Amino acid sequence: MSTPPGAAAVPDPQHAHLDHVAPRRPVRAVGSAAAQNSRIADEFFFMAHDDQTGRPRLFEIALSFGLAAALLAELYYERRITFEGRQIRVVSTFQTSDWLQHVVLARIAAEPQHTDTRTWLAFLAATSYEQVATRMWQDGLLQQEQTRRLWRQRTVYVPTDMNTAAWSWARISQQVRNSRPLDHLDIALAGLALITHLDTALLDGAPLAARVHMRRLVAESWPPLCDLLADLGASLGRNVLSHRTS
């Protein structure tokens, strides 16, 4: 396997923007989104934001890298890529039904010289929030609201349905608090919550046994997922340290 590329070899993030994907209006009416969304990045986005206001529960670095890892996890569960140690290996380039998954997969496949998972996490983190929010807005899961702060206007994404937005959070929290098993998608979400420290709020007030149970479920999951989560943790640690010392 090739030597992991250095920071200077990271692909130019400007090529990851989805200018070629024309935004369209949401296809669902407000409040009519499906009860459960099987796309990991969408569910992590909901978990990482308040289900009523859309306010982030995580600081920006943890949110962007968490969403980047969630996009890679989607491709893993779609059996398009896998993780071996610190490397990403493309398993299949067959197009997925989801346009964002296809964009990410096509980009990875087009850069075979770059296999380092941390390189791709950093690359995807540059646009992960914008891309995932756009996909969710297109599917009617989020609505755009304009806010003004310090004479600047920005777009905030607010859930169209509070019950849909809260479902992933409530489901995983209840299962873990009751020492029950998680399905394969929820294990990935639990892992993302652990690494980004979202579990502190998710299990607020829960006994220590619940936290131990959640960590055990994640630690005993599939080795490729554990490898991805380990690289996510290392990437967050490195970027947080860099941010604090810059």
C-alpha cells in the first residue's frame, strides 16, 4: 500500500463544492419527513443540532469532521469503500442512488494516490456541513432561515419536523440507557457521538453503566468502522490542538 500523502498533498477542497448540482426545492411538505432516515450523515446532523432551533450542539471542528466521517461511513455501509488501518480502499465504484454519496465516492476513486483516511476526513470536512445540509434541505428535512448578526446575514438550517429531528437522539439514548443492543447504523451513530463528545449530552443523567455499555458496543463493532472512528479521533485531536495554538 502506498505511503500516506502529507498535508501538502491533500486535494484542493474547491473541487469538492457541488456547483454542478442544481439546488431544488424540498420535495416534502414541512413536517412530513419520514420517521427515520437511514443516511448516517443526515441522522448525525440532526443529533448534533437542537431539534427545535437548529442550534449546533458541537463546536465547528467536531461538527465538520463528524459529518465527514459520517459520509465515509455511508459509503462503507453501501459497500463502496472499506477501511484498513489508516487507509481507505475503494471496493466498488458502482454509482449509488444518492447524489452526495456518488460525489464523494467519485472523488475518492479519482484520487487513487490518496488513500490516507485522515487526509480524506480533512478534505471532506471543509464542505461537509454545506453538502449534508443541502441534501437534507432538498429532501425537505430542513428549512432555511435567514438571521442577522453583527451586521451580517447568514443562513441557518432548522428542522422541518421536531419529531423527525429528535428521533435518532431519543432512539439511541433510550436503547443505551436500557442496556439494549443497537443496530448497525445506530452503532455508527453512537461511535460518532463518542468521538465528538456528543455522548456527554446524549447520556446526561444516565448511570455509568449506560456509558460503559455504549463504549462496549462501539468497541466490539466491525474493525473497519473502528479504524474510521480511530482516525476521526486522531484528526479531531490534531485540529483542536492546532486551533488552540494558532
